[in-house]
Amino acid sequence: MRGFAMKKIGVTGWVEKDVEKCGPLDAICRPLAVAPCTSDIHTVYEGAVGERTDMILGHEAVGEVVEVGSLVKDFKPGDRVIVPAITPDWGSLEAQRGFAMHSGGALGGWKFSNFKDGVFAELFHVNEADANLALLPDGIDPAEATMVCDMIPTGFHGVELAEVTYGEDVLVIGIGPVGLMSVKGAALRGAGRILAVGTRPNCVALAKEYGATDIISYKDGAIDEQVRDLTNGKGVDKVIIAGGDVNTFAEAIRSVKPGGIISNVNYLGSGDYVKIPRAEWGVGMGHIRIVGGLMPAGRMRTERLANLMVNGRLDVSGMLTHKLEGLDSIPEGVQLMKDKPADLIKPVVTISY
Ligand code: NDP
Ligand code: ZN
């Protein structure tokens, strides 16, 4: 089969290889819609997870099951499924501790386009199909459902990690597709004021639609100074980081109140250290928690998130700014993600048969 791969750090191209064998618990799927991700760009062009040779890229797919293993109970060939970006080993000790995304070791549940071939291919393999696949609900467009693979669960996880609750002031740093889902997730969890940081006009407009009350441009000066100006010097209750770099943490700590939480879902692709400003961290005694996490996955959570779309509580159509058709347009989608033109939020590639 053919797949679009990371040939080595900084180089992509098509490769021909065999699809992994379908074990008794597994499934083989073909893609109906796939979405390139900023993480693919960190992986290929920053070499953020290290060197990889001819590894097929992509971890956001809605597909059709073409084969299942003998022990798979709930899925059969022909089923249309949402395939989460993270596909843990659910029997692992890490999963039993509540951190399935780290099954087998840190970030171990992130297999596609990290430890194994991803979904930008004619066929792809899914481990533990019953636990990892989710049924695509009737009436949900496969292209829109690709947002349930990674953007919604990651953005919402930032909100969960920050423990956002009713009426809080929440700062969301970064309003690409992940941060936009954090804005929406914070609004769904009852945040009061939502301050959102970003500049691309499409993203700013959608952030407002999703519930942002204030927009901050990181290009207009330090984020924390702008947050302090907007909050009478008090700062915010929670910060969710979905953009920026290792230096963004200092701005987050300077923006949050004592007792606040800073939650990071940004993939820190470069830089050796995250620095914590001593005084603003309450000289070590400010009860300011810093936490970062890879998205949780699993069938139940994925079907629940899709349920928000089914019931009209979450509309992701505005995120899909660039719609492409056919496997052959995947390189163009990846290039868009690399270049980030001003009008881009998320590209999606639909594949018809
Ligand atoms: P985008 O690049 O589309 O968005 C990044 C956002 O950050 C933009 O709004 C951008 O603003 C803003 N930004 C850029 N520089 C700064 C800065 N110095 N200070 C503050 N804000 C800044 O990324 P995505 O939304 O696609 O992804 C966000 C991150 O999440 C990526 O690192 C991605 O790899 C990661 N990720 C993590 C996952 C997880 O499970 N934890 C899963 C999936 C993705 P502007 O409007 O100017 O462009
Ligand atoms: Zn992704």
C-alpha cells in the first residue's frame, strides 16, 4: 500500500509498504477523511520525537473498517469509525493507573506517526479495536468528525486539567484549532470570562463565536502585562496553554492568581528547559499548579465527544478552512499546516471510493 511518510527529519515523501498484520484484537481500516496536525510538523521538521525512517504520517482519521481480528466483538467490516489519535494498550499498568495515554511509557499510547505507521495511507492498522475505535454517528460528516480524533479531545483536556468551573476567569494561550477547542470547552464548563491569545483573523473570529470575551495579541507585548491590565492587576484563575513555546510558561505564571492552575497541551517541539519565575510562583509557595498532558482517548470518551456534535452543542464546521479531496492531496494539506497561511485553521482531506 501507499502512504505519505516522514522519510527522515525534514524530509517527506510517498512510500510503498505492507500494512501491519491484523492481530486477533485489531482492525484494518481505510481512510474516509484525514486531517494533518501541527504535531506532524513538530515531528518532521523539528525532529521533536527523534529520527524516524519512512514512517507514515498522520494520526487524525475517520475510516471504514475493512478487516477485524477474530476476537473483535463490536466492529465489523463496513463500519464507519472515528479513530482517535491516541490508541493505548488498555491492559497496561499505566492504563490501570488512569493514564492509558502513557501505556508502556511516557506518551506510549501515541502510536500513529510516532511508534508506528500513521493514517495517511491506503490502509492503516488499529490495535485493540473494541477499546480504541468509536462508531461514527449517523448524520455526522466524516470530515467534521476528524476533529474528534485530536482537536476536540486535546483542547478539552486542557480545560479538564485546568479544572475550569463556573464563573472563573480563564486565559487560553493560542487559538489554533486546539486552543479554539479549549475556548469552547471552557465555555461549556461554565467559565465566566475567557481571554484568548492569538492573531490570525479567522481564529480570532471563531474564538469569539466559541465564547472568548477578550482577545489578546502576543505581538502587542507580554501576555501577562495585557492580562493584568484587563483584570485590574488581579490575573486569572486558570491558564490553558495551546500555543507559544517554552518561554510561554513564564507569561502564564505571571498571569495566574495564587491557587491557580496552568495546564499545558502544547507540544513543546524545541528548547531544553521550561523556566518558572521564582517570585511570581509565590517564591515556591503560591499554590500555583503546573500540569501538562497528552489527550486521553478510548472508545467511550470518543463517542461522548461525538455526542456533543450529534446534539448540536458543538459545531466544528468553522474550523475546517481548507477542504481537499483525494489521498494525493495529503502532501498539500501537510504543506498548509507547515506554512500556516493567515486564513488557515485546519485542513482536511476527504477520500472517496
Ligand atoms: P497552531 O499553530 O494552529 O496554533 C498556535 C496558536 O498559538 C496560534 O493561535 C498562534 O497565534 C499562537 N501563538 C504562536 N506563538 C505564540 C506566542 N509566542 N505566544 C502566544 N501564542 C502564540 O497550533 P494547533 O492549535 O494546531 O496546536 C497547538 C499545539 O498543540 C501544537 O503544539 C500541537 O502540536 C499540540 N497538540 C497537542 C496534543 C496533545 O495531546 N497534548 C495533540 C494535538 C496537538 P497566531 O494566531 O498568531 O498564529
Ligand atoms: Zn493531531
